[in-house]
Amino acid sequence: MWRVCDLMLFIRIVCSVLVSITVISSAISYGQGRRIQPGDRLTITVLDREDLTRTVVVRPDGTIQYPFMGSEDLNGFTLNRLRTIITLQLTRSLGRPPQAVDVLWAEDAFLDQIKVSVLGQVFSPGVIRVEQEAGIQGAITAAGGLLPIARQDDIKLRRLTNQGMAVLDVNLARFLETGDLSYLPDLKDGDIIVVPGGEISSLVSIEGGVNSPGQYPVLPGAKVYDMIIQAGGFSDGARKHDVRLLKPSGRNDVKREFTINISELLRTGQEPLSPPVEPGDLIVVRKRFFTASRIAAIAGFGSGISILSLILYRR
């Protein structure tokens, strides 16, 4: 026969076990449901392979430094999915499956992370968690990167201080040009990054005698011929000596125009004098009226080719 005290003790033990199971189940459910994002710390354990057991940090681009993983973007993965991928990669690379692979959130996963808001002209605005060392660039990358109309030279960092809301100017464009870290203030928990947009495009338009006309991103210091290469190079009939670079000045709608002789560059290797290409510029490659294909078509119809046509083609 159970004594009353024994029965009460048994009930307390059962209740404690049930509570523990509930807490553990909730923790497991949260851990499995949470998605990997830049800045997360993960502990990868491979049974009997200490050289493959380590703690890694998810980089701003979603990759991790781990053998055989390459440039796999893990952003948005669950731990189960990553565990499966690592197992497959190790099996393929080592020639045999590992005994066991486990992936867990590192115990110090959130110690060095901060929460910041990235708003405005980014692909995935909202509140994100990043490592403090990731800085403004890492936070923008974690928010999906900049949209084409983003103003990299006019980003604002809003921070709540004891004196109220402070607004810091961030010139990401100048940082990318110079590498000077003074253009990027340190990031702190609770910061709000606001990326404005503008009418000025962040791309360069290329029209006329190129193989792939369209709009292209411009790297700092790029020249006209660099952009033409991005557009697939000159097409048949391109007037390489008469390339136009049009730059909107932003004042009174007046545009500055430059003529660039790329033929001279190709012949001598000497870079022609021209300003660097900037976002919002327009490059126009003029085309000859008579091209090789047109002359061939005319010849195919039995028509004579005039001396004037040949002169125009040779230009």
C-alpha cells in the first residue's frame, strides 16, 4: 500500500519530468524552426573526426569557412538541412559517409550579435541580427543588398543616445572608392540604417554599336572602354573613334558631352583623356551606315558597291 507521503513524492517527480519534457521539446522546436542568417555561430560535430569538428560563423554572404562547403549560401537554411548537406559533401569528398554529423547553435551564438534595422532601398528591409564587427556593409548585405536606385553616398545612421536621436552621415560610395573606414561609423545595438533612393540611376546606360546594349553597374574608376567590354564589346559597324559619353550635371538639365576615341586606345594602348564613368551616365557608340553585313547583302543582290560605300566602311 502506498503511503500518502510516498504518493505525493511520486506525483511531484512525475510533474517535474513532464515540465522538463515540455521545456526541452519547446527548446528543440525553437532550435529546429529557427533559420540560419548572417552572423550566426554554429557548432559542427563529426564523430571520430576532430579535424572536422569546429565552430563556424555565417558570413555576410551566407557562406561558412568549412572544408568542402565551397560558396554554398546557407541563408534561410534550417539546421537539419545544413546537417544533410554537410553529410553529403563529406561523403562525396571523403569517399565514405561519416559515422555521424551534428549541427547545433553554438552556446555563445548571440553573445557578439546586435539587432539593427535596415530600412529604405534594400531588397529585404527590416530588423536583422548581425555581428557587431560586420559593420554597416554587413548589415546591408544581410538585408539583401542595395536596390538599383539606392543612394550609396547619402545613407543615414540613426542612433538613440542620452541626448536624443543622433543622425550620422554614411558615404558608402566614398568608402568603396577609397577604402577609408572613416566613412563608415561603427555599428551599435539598436541602430537604424536608412538607405534613401533618388532619381539618379545607379547604373550606366550603354546604347548603339555594342553587342548587348542595356544598363550596367559601374565600378569606381571605370572608364568608357571598361563599360563597353561589360556590354559585350563593339558590334559590327561600331564607330570606335566616335564614342560619346553624356554626363547629366543635375543643374538646369544641362548635359556635358565628351567624345572618346577608342580606336586610338586599341591601336596604341594609350588611354584617351576622358572623365571616369559615373552612375547615371549615358554611353552612345555610333554606328556606320554601311557595315560588312550590309555590303555583303548588297553584293548578294548583284548590286555594285560604290566607292563612297567603301570609304564609309573603311572609316
